[in-house]
Amino acid sequence: MVKVGEELVLDVEGLRMRYGTTDVLHDVTFRARRGEVLALLGPNGAGKTTTIEVLEGFRARSAGRVEVLGADPEHADESWRARVGVVLQSWRDHGKWRVRELLAHLGSCYTGYAEPWDADELVAAVGLTSHADRRIRTLSGGQRRRLDVAIGIVGHPELLFLDEPTAGFDPEARREFHELVRALDGTTVLLTTHDLHEAEALADRIVVLDGGRIIADGTADELAKLITGEDQVSWTHDGRRHTRSTTGSTRFAFDLFRLHGEEITELEVRRASLEDTYLALVRRAEEASR
């Protein structure tokens, strides 16, 4: 992961959104610092899309304070927008554009605001060099998604919104995309995804939203401790399998080897995965709301 700076890029406090008499966001508060990758997770209808649209300046909030790159996105100007990149779940554009041609054109729109990527370098960065001269309408779903990512980062954004960025990617393309995100030195990334393995691989910190409320905020390890509190350590000694729950698995394993040395075999430390933690958090929130 990139080194996270102290500067706040996202500062959201008491965000509320009401449609008619229905509140869809309730006192949503979180922050992200420069260079941080923040994953926003939650089931369908949790309020993720509404939150993102407020941060992008596409939707006016009902109440609360929102600062994105030091400005209120509801009243931000074009110079602010040039500092923000957005990768939506799908784009609509003219299928006759060629890949390199489109990226060069979009890059030219940043003149006076930012230093865009060179079109050929960007095409290579997202793995589309062999398709650079193809028309967009001829791209496969995965290739089209790579182009979507290229469109989002063409202006070297300080803040990048990624909405389900690897939908349709095969495992190799997903791995390449993860490497690209990690290489965005100094760029703050807000990621929404249903791929919990992706969130665990990329995110410095995770915010879980459910029912319009934040129910957890922390690293994957910190969230796991909210649910389990302990790691499971399993080992074999004298032909017998043993299991112990402990909050200090590293120290416990060290003591095992100090006491029994090579007599210990098949040592395994199992920490709760992000998927385990996420499902438990959502289940607990739903039970509390009944």
C-alpha cells in the first residue's frame, strides 16, 4: 500500500439524505487521508450509491457537512472536478470512438487544470495496447471495463471513485488492476465493491454501511476483532490435533515452539476473513434493528 499522508481528502460529518419522508442516510461520518484506499461496503440498498453521489457533487445532501479535497462538492467548480476521477459501473459513449483516440481526446480536456496521462502510456497501463486502435463497440466486457478505468484516471486525479471496478474481469485482469491501483502513488481511492476479497486486498481501511448508517469503520483486522475478538490457532503435537482461541496468536505460537520445538507440526493461525467479518456485522446490525 502507498504511504498514507496526514492531509484529509474526504471529511464527512453527520451526512443525512432524505427522500420525501424517508431517510436513506443517517448521520454518516467518516474520513480519508491522502494516499489512503478506503473501501465502502454494504448490501444493496445500504446507501452506498447515494453517499458516493453526494461526494462526487452529483446529488445535494439534506444535512451534514461534506468536504472533498477541501471544498464542498455541491458548489465546486471545474478546477475541482479536474482533480477527481470517477469510474462508474458503466459508461455511455459513442461506439465509433477508437480506444487511443478517445483517451487522447479526454486528456486534452484537462488542459489548464491538470497534467493528463500520455494516451499510449495509459493504454499500456490498463492492458489495452493490442486494442488501442479498435472501436469501443467491438471491445469485450472485460476490455470495456479496462477502458472505463483508463477514463477515470486519465487526468491523474488526486481522488478516485471506483464503483465495482473489476466487474467482468478475469482473475489475471483483476490482479493487473490491483497492481495499477497500488501504483497510484498519493491518490486517495474510494472503492465500492461486492468482491470482499478485492476489498481485503486493496483497502487500507473499510467502512461498512447498512440501512443508511455506518456500522463499522477500521482495518480488516480491527473489524475482525469487533466480531470474533480472538484468533484460532491449531497445531499437531504427539500425533494429536489441538485448537486454542487467543487474542495473542503470535505470542502463543512463539511459546509453543519455545516449549516443544520440532515436536510441533502443522501449525495454522486462522484469523476471520473480511467476508466472515462483513457477514457477521451486517447480521448483527439487522438483528439490532428488528
